[in-house]
Amino acid sequence: MKTEGRMKSILVVEDEDALRDLLRGVLGEKGYGVQTAGDGEEALSLYRLHQESIGAVLLDLDLPKMSGQDLLSKIQQMNPDVKVIITSGCPEEGLASETAGCRANALLPKPYTVDAVLRVVRNALVDKMDTQFDRVLRCDAVPSG
């Protein structure tokens, strides 16, 4: 996706400083513009200011000041078509409940590799659904014991 002749930027919402800095560097090296936020309130402010240039949001669900689910809901109220990649350190068994009700293009479980981040971001920007996220959503539809 491009905006005014340049690649759309990625909003990275991650409360872990080292991981946020790593993502900024990796995505920046690949030519993406990168906005970063360490909490939900900061991310919402940045999205409001820059939503026209943001192509995707890389969103950790476990955030201070505002939950990732609440942030996602507010962002999607502003732009229902926003591309969202959810990241989570939650064990796979808990991912279905953590992502219940979230509309997103992909799920990126932590820990993840640089290659995985780049693949998922690239796929989200071209509307390609991540197959692992599809699987997690199907698991969510199964009633628990």
C-alpha cells in the first residue's frame, strides 16, 4: 500500500521497550515508516493524528493504560478497514479467549522471529489472511468444557 507515492507506515503498539525498538528498526530497514507507542492511550493519539498514512497496526493486546482490545475497538470505530496484526505472549490455549471478538488480519504469537513479523506485515498490507489466525478463530468457536 502506498500513500502519496510512498509506502504506508506501520503503527507498532508494544509496551516492552526493547521489542518496540527492535520492531521499529527491522520494519524501518525494510522501508516502512514506523510510528511506535508504549501504551494504549499513546497509540490512540498517534492513530488519530496519522490514520491516513498508517497502513497497518501491529498490536500487543496486553497494554498499560488501555487494553489492546479496547484500543482495537476504538481504532476500528475510526476505520473499520484498518489492517491489524495482533501479537500476544498468551499460551495457545488462551489465545482464543484473548482474541474473542477481535477483528484482525493476523495473529503473531510471541516469541516471534523477524522473518515472521515481515511476512505477516507484508501479507496484512495486501489483505492476505494469515492461516494460523484462521485456525485460532475456529478454535474460539468451539465451546469450552
